[in-house]
Amino acid sequence: LLIIIRGFPVRKFLQRFSIVFFSSHFLFLSSVSTRSMASKTPVGFIGLGNMGSPMAKNLLRNGYPVIATDVFPESCKGLLDLGAQVVDSPAEVAEKADRIITMLPSSPNVIDVYTGPNGILKKVKKGTLLIDSSTIDPSVSKEMAVAAEKMGAVFMDAPVSGGVGAASMAKLTFMVGGVEEEYNAAQELLTCMGANVVYCGQVGSGQAAKICNNMLLAIGMIGTAETMNLGIRLGLDPKLLAKILNMSSGRCWSSDTYNPVPGVMEGVPSANNYQGGFGATLMAKDLGLAQNTATNTKTPIPLGSLAHQIYRVMCSRGYANKDFSSVFQFLREEE
Amino acid sequence: LLIIIRGFPVRKFLQRFSIVFFSSHFLFLSSVSTRSMASKTPVGFIGLGNMGSPMAKNLLRNGYPVIATDVFPESCKGLLDLGAQVVDSPAEVAEKADRIITMLPSSPNVIDVYTGPNGILKKVKKGTLLIDSSTIDPSVSKEMAVAAEKMGAVFMDAPVSGGVGAASMAKLTFMVGGVEEEYNAAQELLTCMGANVVYCGQVGSGQAAKICNNMLLAIGMIGTAETMNLGIRLGLDPKLLAKILNMSSGRCWSSDTYNPVPGVMEGVPSANNYQGGFGATLMAKDLGLAQNTATNTKTPIPLGSLAHQIYRVMCSRGYANKDFSSVFQFLREEE
Amino acid sequence: LLIIIRGFPVRKFLQRFSIVFFSSHFLFLSSVSTRSMASKTPVGFIGLGNMGSPMAKNLLRNGYPVIATDVFPESCKGLLDLGAQVVDSPAEVAEKADRIITMLPSSPNVIDVYTGPNGILKKVKKGTLLIDSSTIDPSVSKEMAVAAEKMGAVFMDAPVSGGVGAASMAKLTFMVGGVEEEYNAAQELLTCMGANVVYCGQVGSGQAAKICNNMLLAIGMIGTAETMNLGIRLGLDPKLLAKILNMSSGRCWSSDTYNPVPGVMEGVPSANNYQGGFGATLMAKDLGLAQNTATNTKTPIPLGSLAHQIYRVMCSRGYANKDFSSVFQFLREEE
Amino acid sequence: LLIIIRGFPVRKFLQRFSIVFFSSHFLFLSSVSTRSMASKTPVGFIGLGNMGSPMAKNLLRNGYPVIATDVFPESCKGLLDLGAQVVDSPAEVAEKADRIITMLPSSPNVIDVYTGPNGILKKVKKGTLLIDSSTIDPSVSKEMAVAAEKMGAVFMDAPVSGGVGAASMAKLTFMVGGVEEEYNAAQELLTCMGANVVYCGQVGSGQAAKICNNMLLAIGMIGTAETMNLGIRLGLDPKLLAKILNMSSGRCWSSDTYNPVPGVMEGVPSANNYQGGFGATLMAKDLGLAQNTATNTKTPIPLGSLAHQIYRVMCSRGYANKDFSSVFQFLREEE
């Protein structure tokens, strides 16, 4: 048995916004066939924030005409300069495009953009492909899919991992949920914006996969921080302890790739005063989604739930904008 | 960056008793020089239980005369037949051997065997090397080291990972704490009984390393069980979810090497109704040591502590003798 | 300083469904003035389940004509026999009554009954008083209040404590949230169905008060169970320990009124094999509401959250229908 | 059913050091018979710290000659001035007194004072009554009792609640464990130093009762803090919420007698910026004892254990010396 894991270049990762996938390209990268620009029909894009804006630009760069809108019209300016058409409402986007991508902050925004009075579904054409890349509750994704189906459209969830840097460099990872037959059509667009596209199953599965990974990540990170802190108090050298854990059954991504103890690894937030990386407040948000999802499905998640509470308290105690590995600092004795 | 990890043959592992190290030999294996049998002086061995007995036999096999004792004299029978000398008390062992290994169930036994009225230290010779392979509180190891030093002897802690099977096959891993200059002398004996010997630092460090690893292991296992259960409830295929986690930041030993969900991996306890492996009751014991150690050093271990409580409850609810990965079953909805 | 607490007759309490208030009447009971039957206008009632049915009957008994409906028309039979008028939909109720009470299982039902296609708000008359006695997320109560206000109606939340028995005997407690000026109008009706009516503040406050109380109750109960179990293991007599706690700072409702240890008190579920009382599954539901509410308001609730997880696991392990004090049994060593 | 609880004057309580008993005198106060001073034989007292010193003075005030010692001889000065005889070691005290009280910081000190080279048991006379008022692990109390019995002496544990103020005013509460026949003899002395003396059972029971109470107290306090914080976030007025909880099943000592929210009650630490009262660091110490005791008896204490971790983290984050009700502030959103 020989397993080879291609490492993740952690230093680059600091530019990222959200953590999930670090697999190397060869596993998932879809080969993008050369297409003639002329044949490309417009793609709608709704939500031009820090993430949506560079994503939409990558569609333009790949030759897709873009029809865009945002509740803050000024967000569309950069895209307008690059040749996108800017319209007034999601409904108008739906009139003009039969493939639409949405990238919004949270569930209520998604509900409004799809089912609100000027929403997509008010004007959507039959057969339109709707791809939502927001990170939201999977049950909302399912509701949107049902509503879309009633109008003859197809809805898929495709939350991303990777932050603003990855969005700019088209290096995002997409976890996709939805009807399998439509996956290829979605993949065509997503590969313009990301390096990895993973099909996860029925609608909502993309959200589910992202939530699950980030919950286990949070547990592993806090566990690693506790363990390293305990070992140090017991007199162990942190580098030696990390080495021992990493060759043993305590090994996890937080111990071997993103160690939270300053001085153990280079190129990670713990080596840089917990600047950059994935903020505690974002982890708290994702754990909130995990918590709600678990509550709604009556699934016990004792450690996930406690991890949520710990990040919640950290956000109240001045750690909101530090990388989530700063839990090591939070648990450590004050100097 | 390319890291190659040589996998652990999990199927064989089922024979093991205690989980910590699975690194392959080349990392640590000391090259055992050929020695002439004639030059070997006797080694004392105290504690001939399930683990101690095969360990002592491996010393005999390597040509070391063994002077043995146990509170239950009948335990010594097998060793007697193989040529060991059996004596009445630890004190008597100390009179006859200047290298002594102890393998005992818990701290009070260690204290008694070393400092009791018929204990080793009553008769120990100056310069004697004392190696304790019991898993106990590191602070007790330190006390024993101080007491030994007063008598001019040297004490090292060297708890093992790997169970009865590994003990029989001389495949144990030893984590060694103690004065560095004495490490080579200890290593000479330990390599007769184990495949890996790791030097961890000052006395007590071996215990500390073992406790830390097993605490993080428990956290990772429960976290993996919760996550897999949540994902399944959300409609994800367990194999696919495991694959996604393992290429992502949720990856840990419990997700990629010892997955707790039946059907995801072969050759692990979850594939065998949680038979074999490392029992919940043993994990609860190790977490109890972690808890005591953390309490005594005033170190917060929120997840480690909750993991301890969960294994404690499991032991009360019929999971005591199942493999510790059965926490997946414990958390799952009853059929 | 002398405080007198009028005790709660616990034995009767076993008939109850939901636990919150046990204060004696004199604190809150509104004096119901004698009114002439002739002057009473009809009251609408939607949701005639185990709780709603006896509540509506008490309105009839107090001389209020009742216009009723339920998704299961057969539920209305008993009420019909007592002289209520049964109609087909919430909208129809709204056409015929300007005071309407709703008693529904959960948030989605409330949303549907108020804002659905045949919902109350489709036909509600200006000035109508809407009282929702369901236990739901306070944020849904607020949404309903906004929607009602748009139609010129007034919405109040008034969740109850006390179960089916209390509903039959008009002994419920209502926690009321909504505009203070409308409180008297609500109180007129609620006092026909309950013994205590407490005004809690703006809309949603009734739900908030109920959720908060039940969360602290769950924490106190599990804490009491752990403490009693620990004391017993340490050799203390359970009755003596309860007595000591109850005169000390460990005192709480679960230790002095509803002790979870068999043999300590009479007339409580622990004296009756945890039959009756307030089921673990109902507690898990209320803790789920607390958890969602806390998550949505970014409030850390470490113990509340762990209490939720413990009741969730209990529901998976065969304790769903036992009284919530059976957590003592759950934590205890198996015989 | 009418229960009357005589209230505790909370304001005075602020002078106290340790929280357990607040029951009024009539429940337990032993009637102290008038005795002629002449008949009193000397009482030994070992450990003259902040607590021991005023306790010993109260023995003097009650006419008992005192033979005292302390590892820091200067601690004995005040007592010397009041007429006590100061000697060099516990052994010497044991030679001169047949009733000895010890008041020491922690288990290792107790072990040393009783069984060390100059310890009490080296010189203890047959029939001597040994009363240990330290707060330590009950298992150590049991060990001391066994060791004392071997020498023909009787050992009882009698930890106190109430701090320095209560010690000065002879208002301590003693929880006593030991052979019942000796209880009266112990009571004679303890009533000189305290207001309440409770017999709890066999040796170690006093410690067990104190540990149990304080664990449930910590759980109730954190639970109350979470609940009040959640209610406030949901828009409830804190005073109203406290009132509702206190008449309901959420009621506990922390909600009705020692509310942690500033502005809800007067005369408690929360009204005084969490000054005075019972410091978080002392609560963490008692929870550490509970945790160790639970671990050693294999008793699951999920909430107790998490409460311990929370106080441990608070101690690391600047709350060590604030009253333990400051957990409300710790959990609250930073301004």
C-alpha cells in the first residue's frame, strides 16, 4: 500500500478566503476544450462582491458574454468596463440569459434573488441552468431547486472553496449538487472559474460536503491546538511533538499542513501572527450552518457543536479577524 | 513538495492492543548490531501480564538472560520454561540485574514496585538502568526518576503502542523519556522488543507524547464519526464523502486510515462490527490520563475533555469492549 | 428576608406536556370579570390537536362562540358537537372572526396558516387580533407580526407551558409577546384557557422567554443528574446529598422539585420509571429552537448546546419517550 | 405544600472566600453547652494561613489552649501574641495535643503534614482526634484515615465553606466525614469556628459533598449566564427574564440569589464589577477536584467537565481574580 499525496503550497493559500480543497489538479481538473468564441451564448451573473466580481471576469476572459446585476449597482462598474452588460434586476437577467450564476452572502439573499418580486423565477425561461455558488443551508438549496423546477428551470448548488485570490486566478474548487445529467453543462462554466469541480450528488450535496468538511476541519484544528498546548506544558518540544503526531494516529490536516503553533511550520498563519488565512468569524459562520443543519436533521454533533461555541466565544473576545488557527493562542495561558 | 507516507497494514493492526504509531520502520528502526550472546548480562523484568510476558520472551530470544518477578507467581511459568530465573520480589531483581524493565497496569503499581517495602529501590545498585514501559501519569514517572536518582540509578519512561500481537512479534513502538546520554543503552534493549523507538526528551516525555497523540486521535475519531453521520443524513454517499474529506482540509487518520463507517474501508474494525482494534474502555483510560494531566497543569482541553466524557458514557452504555470507532454507531439514530 | 414559595403539586404535573411555569395563581391570575354571554363575539381557533382542542372547548365554556378549522377536518368533530362552527380554511375563519387563536406544531405550519394561499392574512379584517400559541422560533413570530401589520391586523405570540391536562383544566401558563396596548384584549381570551398570563415584551418575547427557561432547565437537570451520580459514586447517600444541595448554592428546580434520582422524591417521574412528565424528545425540540436562535443571533451557549447534544443522543439511544430527568439513568453505569 | 427558605444576606457574603452553604443557623447549629474553661485540654492547629489563622483564634477565644505550627513560622506570630504555644513541627504538635485540626492548601501538603518525616503520625498518641479542614481529593482523605487508624488515631475530613470573613466571625460551614461515633467530639470544636456543621457520612464524605455542590453551582452559574445573555439578545428585559426564570423551572441559586447580570440584583458581585465573591480561579480549582474525582471513579460529567474547561479558559484570559459570575461578561459580545 503506497499512497502519494501531492502537497498543498501553503504560502499561496494565504490569499484564499475559504478553506476546503487542496487536492492537486490532476484529480479533478476538467480538460477545457478549445471552443470558438463566436458560439458562446451569454451567461448571467448575479452578485458582484469580492468573490463574484473576479469570477464573472473569468467568464468574460473565457469568451462568454456576461449579463450582470447586483443590489449595489456600483459593484458592476469593473465588469461594465470589461464589456459586460449590466441590467437592473435578477428578473431582467433571466430574460436575457439561459445560464445564470449567483454568488450571494447568505440564505435570505438567495431566496430573494430567486423568488423575490424581481427575482429570477419571475422571468426565467424554460430550460435555463441556474447555478448558485453561495454557501447556504442545503435545505434552502433544495427549496430553490423545487421552485425552479416548477418554472421548468434547473437549479444546482455549487459552493466554492478558495478565497478572493483563488477566485481571481480561476483556482476555486466547486462542490456541485444537482441532477447528474446537467453536471456537464455546469462544469463547462465552472471550469472557467475554478481548478477543481467535484460532483457530490443530488441538489444540496455541494453545500452538505462543504459544511461537513469545514466542521471536521474546525474540530481537528481545536483538537490540534489543545494537544500541542498540553504537550508543551508537559515539556515536549513543539516541533518534535508535531513530528510524532504526524507519523501517528493523531495526524490531521491541522497538525501536518497548517499547524497552529508559531515556530512549527513556515508559510502558515501561525508563523505570521495569525494574519491572513481563514478568519475565525468565517469559521463561526460555517459552523453555524453545520449546527443548524444538524439541528434540523436531528443529528447529534457534540464536538462540532462545542467547536462552534468556541469560535463564537473567540469572536466575542477579539479573535474575529484572526486566522482560525489562533485558537491555539486563545487557549494558551496569558503571558 | 512531495511527501510519501508508507501505509500501515490495517488488517494486521486488529491484533494490536493500543494505537499510536504506524510509521514504517525505516524512519526509526535502529540497526541492531550482531552481538555475541556471551557478553550479555542479565536483564530484570517485572510485570509479566499479557504485554510483559511476550516482551520478556523477546529479550530471551535475543540472548539476554532474564531475571523475572510478578505479584502473581503463576504468570512467570512460561518464562521459567524458557530459561528465565524467577525471583520473589522487585528488590531481589534489583540485587541481581543492573538493567530492569517494568510493565505494569497503572500508577499505583509502579509506585509500589519501585518505592514499596520490597521495591526495586530498596536494593538497587548504583548505575542501574530502570526502564518503565507502563502507561501512567507523567508526573509519577518524574517522581520515580527523582527517587531512582537518589539511589544512584537512572529511570526512563518508555510507554509502548501496539498491542499483544505487536508485543509477540517485537513490533512495538516505544516513546522514550529520560536523560539523553542513557538513551543508547535503553535503545539496545527496546529494539529487541519493538520496531520503532523514539526519543521524546526528558523523563516523562514518553508518557506525554503517548497521551497527547491518543487525545488527538480520540477527538479526530469522534469528529469523523459526527461528520460522516451528518453527511449521510444530508444525503451524501459515505464513500464519496470520505473521499472528499480525505483530499481536503478535513482529512485525518480516522477519516483516511481507520474510517468508522461500515462499508467505507476494508480491514478496519468498522468493517467487522467493531470487533478487535482498540477498545472504548482503553481509550477512556488514556483520556482519563490526559484529563488528569491537563487538570494538574491547568491546561484547558475543551474537546479532549468532551471526548473523554463521550467515551466514558459509551462505556456505561454497552460499548466498553467495542473498538473506539464504534462512536459512529453510538451517535447514529437507532434502527 | 423571608421568601415564601408556594409549591407546585408535582403529581398533577405529570399530566402536563410542557414544563415552564409553576408559580401560584395569585401572582398573575387576572381577575375575570363577569360578562354577559350575549355580548361575546366569535373567536376563531385554528389547530385542534391534543392541545388546541381542549383550549377551544374552554373558550366555548366561557361563552365565546368559536369558528374553528384544522387541516384534519375530523379533529373538529368534538368541537362541532359542543356548538362550534367549523369552516374549511384559515382564510374563512378570518372572514368570520376578528379574534383568532392558532395552536400549531411548528414554524412551517404557522407560516402556512398565516401567509399561505388559504391563509388568515388573505382575508383578515383590519383590527383583527391574532394570537399564536404555538412554540416556534421567535424570528418567525416577528415575521408574522410584520405580515399581519401590513394587513392592518395585530399579531401576538403566546406560547404555553403546561400539557394536555393543564389545557383541559384551563391551567395553562401563557407567555405573551406583542404590542402592550393589545395585551388586555389578549388577556381576556387567554385567561379562559390558562391560570397564568405573563406579559414579556415586544412580539417574539413570549417565545424567547419559553426557550430561555427550558434551556436553563435542561442544563440544571443534566447538571443535577451528573452531580447526584458523582456523589453516589463517592459514597454519599442520595437523599442526604439532595438535602445538602438544596440548602446550598447548588440548589435548583431539578434538585429540589423534580429530582432525577429514583428514591429521593415522591410523585415525580424518577419515582415512576421516568414515565409521564416531559419527554426527552420534547426537550430536544425546545433545545433545537434555543440552538437555532442562539446561532442566528451569534450568541455563545456552550452548556445549552452540549445539553442539546446530550438529549439528541438520548433520543437515538432509546430515551426519546422517557421523561427528560431520565438523563440520570442515561449517564449511570449500566448494571 | 409550603416551603420556607430563610434567605442568605448576600451583601455580607461578599466577604466570603468559598461558596457552599447559606442555610440559616436553625437547621444545623449545634447548641454549644456552657463549659468551664478549666476543663479544656489543648487543641493542636497546623496551617495558619488566611483561613487557619482566624479559625485558630476562635478556638483560643472559646477557651481552648492552642498548640500551633506552620511551615512559615512568621504565620504563627499573631497567634503567639494571643497566647498560643508555637512549636516546630506537626510531630511536635502531635506529642502535645490529642485533638488536632489541619487547614492546608492542597493534597500534597496534607500528605506531608500527616505522613511526612516530621508528620503528625510519627508521634501521634492513641485515640487522638485528627480533623482536616483542607479541601482536597476525597481519596487522599481516605488514605489519611487508614494511616491514622494504623496508629490508633481517628481522622475526619471537614472542609469548610465561607471565606476569610466567615472564618473570622466563626460563621463557617463544615461538612464532616468520618466515623459517626466521633462526630460529637469533632462538633464540639467545629462549632467554635463555624455556624453550621453537617454530618455527611464516612470519611471523605465531607469533601465529596463540597465538590458535588460546587460543581452543580458552576454549571448553574454558566447556564444562567448563557440564558440571560441569550434572552437579552432576543430583546427580553434582564430583570423581567430573571423574574420569569425564578418563578419557573429554570430557577436556580445563580438566577435567584446571585444573578450574574449587572443591574438585576443588588449586593452581589455582578453589581460591583465582579469584585469580591468567589474567584474564577478558586472555582477552577474545585472543578479540577471534581474532574479528578470523576475520572478516578469513571463517572461521566459532561457539563461539569465543560464548566471546568470554561473556567480554565477564563483564568487564561484575565478573569482569574474576578468573581465566578463574571462568566456572563466572558460570554458576552465585546463592546
